[in-house]
Amino acid sequence: MIYHPSLIAIIIFVLLVLAVLGLSVFLARQAQSTRAYYAAHGQIPWWVNGIAFAGDYLSAASFLGICGAIAIGGFDGFLYSIGFLAGWVVALFVVAEPLRKLGKYTFADALDARFHSRGIRLTAAISTLVISLFYLIPQMVGAGTLIKPLLGLPYSAGVGLVGGLVIIIVATAGMVSTTWVQFIKGGLLVVFCGLLTVMILAKGVTTETTWRKGLATEIAAGREPLPSEGGWADKAKVKEDFVRFAEPDGGFSVWKKDGDRLLECQALTVLKTGAKLVGGRPQTDANDLRPVGGVTLAGGSASTGAVSPFGFIDAIADGTVTKWKKTEIAEADGKTTVFHPVTVPGEKMLAPGQGLFSKLASGDWRDRLGFISLMLALFLGTASLPHILIRYYTVKDAAAARASTVVGIGAIGAFYTLTLFLGLAAMVSGVLDPTSENMAAPLLARSHGDIPFAIICAIAFTTILGTVAGLIIAASGAIVHDLVGSLAKRDLSEGHQVALGRWSAVAVGVIAMGLGLACEKFNISFLVAWAFNIAASANLPALAMLLFWRGTTGAGVTWAITVGLLSSLAWVLLTVEAYVNLYGLPKEQALMPFSHPALVTVPLGFIVLVAVSLATKKRAA
């Protein structure tokens, strides 16, 4: 029902992809030298580079993940936007100009400019590769998620399509093509999300949605319940008071008790075996999902009409929001998942600490430290991301680097402001897919017509293309310019570097596709936060101390990168989310107390750098 492919969406998508590939082929002739392939000759105009910053940074996490997090978790999801934007303050005032003066092509260039150390170049290259791969995972998850409503194809097809297209773009034209793809999609993303926000405000907040009628139907309790297979009814009463009834077609329907009434739960149930049921009945059409969500306005009115931005927020705050709660019930033949409506005051959804981070109110030290650690990673991670840092080498000098950062902050800030309205509109418009919060923004666009849906989906797809292209360029540069150069102990010719870079891009793209297939169950914003944690832990201590402490030694930089990378990587792989979504193990077996390690691993990197630098100061001198 909400995932039937649209012909106009397919046409716009195909035209946009062909345009991107055509641009890549046209610019390929400019990428014959190393400086052209990795840094676009250093001649990108500062204003183009600024919008390209936005195009590179506004990834699948920003468009799909944050909008979904707000739609499901209310204002708490917007804290991701605040954290992602705040990180640019560090990039502007700490990193931009010094980094442009130090390096040539890669992050390792800047770190190694003073020491000429194989250890620094080797560890920085490995760090860049690991961070790039971690950041590639949510982009691939976003691609697989997006391709379902756009073309009606399975998740794996989306991952393969994005991976294949980006490999072609990067392997043919390098940073020149990547920059212009990022420039175009960054500008389009901000403009069209702004237009969608205008359409949302013009429509206002309404209680009537295309899908809301019949979500819960009151009936007389005159039917016999099914026998309790595996204690289903007894187990159901432990969490929620559910009963299921046999249907003539051989399936069953799920009902919720409300006193002496029965309300049918017509959202969605999913069996552990993989068979999907709508309203409890076997699903005959793979696209027959019912969207959920809604709002009841104060005073019982049906619609607010056109509203201002503040009026839109006030209408939700004064009303009652319908959320959809997930209840899992174990059975002898698997597990039944029932989604059912729960009403929440609108003002609660717009208050911090009431949605995604509601556990903060419990006072548990692990939840509070985990939240602080997440915010710290978002604030410090931006200035440590390799694919963002290499953009400083595409402009001619330090002044242009600073100016392009200011332009990027303006575009990124405008977009993140829009995510609040997009997420809240998805929450109250009855367009949510309860099984995939990442689809909130595209499904919201679809509720305004096929053309907005087609444009937003196509732009979202190019958003993923641009970010993935930048990441693969960074990873390819680390492999060829730093890793191979360090191990080979000799400089490669220009032609060999470009050729090897293109083959490296292919290899990184294939690995990223495999990781994307393995991480389908994760929220995109959460996965990006992991990449930010690893980047801040591995790169920021070395970069900051190199720029601002004269006592830094090459050994100190090498060990800070090594310890920061390994400690943060080990931490995220031992968290609850990894145990449940990756390994399929009980969350009780997870070893780490909270999900984001930056609060521990970033200070650890600084401590290691200072200690090793002091211990090796005489030898360095």
C-alpha cells in the first residue's frame, strides 16, 4: 500500500542517475594526475566547495535517519541535528586553515608533515580506512531502505545499485566529479526540503489522513478465541492484553482488550519465520503495509489550516500524538510482533528526554554517561572525519578553506532546521512504516503527491551517492598514497597511483556493500554516531595536539591514533546494539555499559599522546 513503485519516481530517478554518470564521464579526462584525482587540482571555487561540504556531510543519516528519529522519538531525535551542526564549530575555528597549510591530499599528509614518519602514515591510513568503512555502512543501509518505495526492489538491490554507481563515479573521475555531484545534490537537498516544509506548513496539522480510517475498529466480543498455542494468550497478557481469533481464510486476527470492548490492531504483525501479516492475516502483496501515526488536535478540531512554523509546533504541543508501540510475544513456532496505538501528550513529544533518551529520567549512570558520550562524539567527530578533511585540499589556500567552511555551515544549519519540521510532520501525518523509521521523510513526501515523492527520493539517492563517493575517495587515498607508500618504501609514479586508486575504490565499494547488507536492522543515525565516535577517538587527539602543543612527538601521534582507534572499535563491537543486531545474542551478554565510547576513548587518546611524547621527547630532539 505504501511501497507500490511510482512511474514518475522511476523516470526522475533514472534521468538523475544518467545525468550523474554523464557528468562523471565528461570530467574523467581531468583526473589523469594524482593531484587531480585526489584533490581536483586544488582549484575548486570556495563557494562551490562550501556547498560541496554540505553535500558531503548531509548524508543518509541527516536526511533519512534524523527525520525518522524525530518521527519516532520526538524532540530527542533533533538532538542529533544539534550535535552534527555543533561539530562544525570545531572544524571552522580549530582545523580549517592549519590543515590546509599542512597537507596535500590526505589526512596523513597533515599529521606527517613535521615528522616524516612511516608509523604515522601507516596508522593514519588504517584509521582513515576503518572510519570510512564505518561511515559507509549507514549510507548503504540508507540506499537499501530507500530503493524499496522508489523502485519496489528489495533492500539488497538498493545496496548493490548505490555501490555499483559510486564505484563507476569514483573510478572514472575521482575528486573532480565527486565535488560537482556533492555540490549539485547539496544545493538540491536544501532547496527541495525547504519547499516540502513550505507545503507542510501550508497544509497545517490535520487529524484526517489517507490511512487513518479503520486503524482500530470497535466490535462486539462475540467470537471464540483460538486455542492458546504455546501459551500465546497467557504470554500476551503479561505485556499487553491481546487476544487472537481465527478467520475463515485460515489466518487469524489480533485484537486488544479495552475493558469489555475489543479493538482490532490493524497495523502490522510479523512472524519470526519471516511471513508478514497485515491485521493478523497472511499478506498476499509484499507492498501491502499500512502506515501509522496521527494526532488529535486540542478542542476537537479537524485541521489547523495553514500555519506558521511556530504555529505548527504549538498545534502539536497542544494536541495528543498517536505513537505505535511494539510488543513481541514468544510462541512455540516463533515470535509474533504486534504494533498497536498508544496516545501521548504532544507537549511530551516536544520535550527533551521524553523520547529516544527517556531513560535519562531513570537516574541510571550508564544512560546519562552514554548520552554525554554521544553528544561529545557528535561535537568532536566532524573535525576528525577523513572525507570531510580532504575537502580542504580542493581549494587553493587557507583563506578559501575558511570561507568554504562558513558557506558549508550556513547550508548545513539551514537543512538541520528543516529536519525538525519534516520529522514532526511525519510523526503526525499517518505516514510511518512501523518496521522502518528510516523511511519517514520519503513517505511524508509521498503523502503530498507522486511528484514531491519522486523528487525527494531522487535527491536522497544522490545524497547517498555523493557521500559514498567522498568516503571512497578518502579510503582510496589512504590505501594508495599512505598505506602502499609506507609499505613499499618508495614513491609510486603518477600513473601507478591513479590506477591503483581506482582499483582500491572498487575494493572499498565491494566491502562497503557487504557491510551494508549485514547492518540492515540499525538506525542510520545511530550507525553514523558510531563512526563519529571512532573518528573523534582516533584522529582528534593527534590532530589537535599536533597543531597546538609543541611537545608532540611522532611516536606520541602514532600511539594516540593506535590506542584511540582500537579502544573505540573494540567498545562499539561489544555494545548491546552489536550483540543484538549483528551477532543475534542476548543483550544481557554485552560487555560495555553504554553504546558510545567517546567519553572514555577520546581522553584516553590525549593521555596516551602526552605520555608517549614526554617519554620520547629526548629521542625526538
